[in-house]
Amino acid sequence: MINRKILAISALAILAVSVLSTGAIHEAKASGGGGISTIVYKADLTIGYANYGVMKGQSNYKEDSTGQRITAQVSNAPTNTLLTFKVNGVVVGTFTTDASGSGKYDSATAMTYYEQQTGIPHVHFGDLAEFYIGDTSVRSGTYHL
């Protein structure tokens, strides 16, 4: 009888851990007496075209009741090069690398300072983020917690 209870509790614990690790978790943050549900995902853009072997990238996505923000940054990319940042094949924005091969796209900056109306997609666990140079996808990765 005790062994069955231990087995049942163990099975429930394993099930709970597997459900929580699927990415369906939302990070809750308290604010002013009420809770604000916040979704945060990251993508490491490391898979890509061999000619850009040392290039590294990352994207962060945050969404809550006040809005969305997406950033993408790259290092060790070709210098002074225009990169296009896409999520699931849809262009989110563009940016140009500097003389050291670094660059960053920030949807908040694009809207505030450049008055660009960005179409930020609702990012989900497993969505594809990519950097393009021209028509070539040079780095990609998927969003995770």
C-alpha cells in the first residue's frame, strides 16, 4: 500500500516537472497590488551559414499587459553590414553592424527614436529567430525560456 502511494506521488511529481518544462510557464510579477503576467523568451542564434563561423547572436522577447518588446543583437559579424532580423520568416527590423561587427535591434528604440511602427509578432516557445544578410540566413535559433 505504501509503495503504491510513493509510486503515485512520484508519477505526479514527474508529470508536473514535464508539464512545467514544456515552456508553457508564464513568469508572474506583482505590481501595485495586482499581478502582471509577463512572458519572457530568449533565442540563441548560433546555427548558420559556415562563412560566418564566429558570428554569434541572441534575441530576447518580453510581453506583458503594457506591451511587447523584442531585441536582437549580434557580435563577430561582418563589419558595417546591414542585417535583417526575422521571426518565423516575418521581418521584424533591420540594423547595421559597427566597425567591430557588433549591432543591435531594439523595437522600443525603433518606435521611440526613429518613429518606425514595428510589427512585433507574438513570440511563442519554439518560434524561429533569424538574422539575414541579403537573402541568406546567416544565423538562426529558437526561442526558449
